[in-house]
Amino acid sequence: WCEVELKVRKEIARSMGEVEAILEPKIAWLLSEILPKSTPIWFANSMPVRDVEWFWKPNDRRIQPFFNRGANGIDGTLSSALGMTHRALPGVLLTGDLSFLHDTNGLLIQNKWNGHLTILLINNNGGGIFQMLPISQFDPPFEEFFATPQTVNFEKLCRAYNVEYEEITTWEQLKQKLDPLPQKGIRILELKTDRRLDTQWRQQHLLKLALKID
């Protein structure tokens, strides 16, 4: 199993090195390498925590992972991450757009909150996890009832809550924003992705990894 693990990890690293566009699986993989040591990070449910499970690179950086599993719901994700970073080390939240939108009023706590949280907002305009189901081949009803795109302008939403905002369009830009992390305040770094392309990439590469094991 150790040999298989090493073989799979090498293949993942090779595949990620070829990815230039902003792709969800690479976000999870890259975070494992570029976050400051001992950083607390909250993983939202749905695709973020799964991409971390599949692609996170084991190392000795002592990153502190947090997540709500159990019922696997998306409610309260932002508030949980804010609680994690209150009077603690600067932290990160990796979340999709729907999980974030379910709890945006958590931002109202910032006047009584002391710490720093960088929110990595993966915006694929809907529920990316459902793109992996067979129903995604049937539209209608897929987009309206399963993907449920919201088409929210997050820059304007941040302005309403007086939260710092920036769109991330390159991997180098992301690296520069995450090390070092600020000490105070809340900021949102939005990464716009295409859930169809992300799903296609996962399916192709997870199959390749499975064949490596065989």
C-alpha cells in the first residue's frame, strides 16, 4: 500500500503540474503546499472536502483541518470558520458558492469578532457535486432543480458587508495572497471555475489513478 500510495501521489503531482487554468482539484492540492505552517483551515462540505480527501498532498506542515461532517449539510459553514479563527491563528475557509450563500449573515459578527479569515470562494455557479450524477445529462430539469445556479455578484455582496474582495485568476496570484496571511479582518478571494470541466477532469484522472493501482 505504501508503494501504491507513492505511485498515485506522483501521478497526481504530475497531473497537477500540467494544469494552468483555475481548476477545483488543483486548489485543494496546492493549498497543502503553500499555506503557512500550522494554519487552521475549514473545509466546506460537498466538493471542497472531497477534493481535499482525494488530492491533498501529505506533508509535515501541520495544517490544522476542520470540517462538519455528520449530516454533511452546508448550513453554518461560514459561522463555523469564523468561530475557528476568533482569538486564534489566522485561518482559511475553503468553500463553494452555495455553502457560502447559505450563511452570508455570519459576516454580521465581524464587529464582535477578533481574528483573520481568508475565504477561498470557489464559484462554479451552483452545486458542482451534482454535476457528477447521471441526472446531469438531462437538462431540463438538471440546472434548475439540481445545480441551482444563483448568479450572485460576490464583489457587490462583499461591499455590502464591508469585506475585502479580490478575484483570483492565476495560481501565482493565489500563492502570493496565502503566504503570509494577514493578522486581522475578513477577506474573500473568489476563484471562478467551470463545474462541467472540473467534473470531466476528476472523472478522467480518478480513472487513471484507479488503473495505476491495478
